[in-house]
Amino acid sequence: MEGITFRGLVYSKFKTIADFAQVIGWTRQKATNIVNGLQEPSLDDTDKMAKALDLTLDETARFFLPKKSQV
């Protein structure tokens, strides 16, 4: 998934952040904060996002891990 941002991935699957938040069961504000990088997701949050985006937990977590830890 090189070259795609997490935000871009969300918008490729959902029309709005509110739609994404609704599928996961979050407030729009929480989803917005995570998608915009203002809040780091917990492992449980990452798992919920992975399921909503049809990704593995590992694929989703890579968007939030520093590059150095992905070696």
C-alpha cells in the first residue's frame, strides 16, 4: 500500500468520515481525529478500522507505526 495515505484509503471506501465512523460505531469527531493524525488509535480501534476497510490488522497498523519500526 505504498503511496496511499490512511485518509485516502478511508475516502476510497467511504463517501464521508461520518459514514466510516458510523460503520465502526464511533463519533465523527473520533474518526476525524484518527484519520487526520490528531489521535493515535488503540489496538482495538485499529482492529475495528481494519475490519471496516477489509484489511488485515497488520496492514492497518502500518499506517500508524513509525517507519523505523516497520523493518
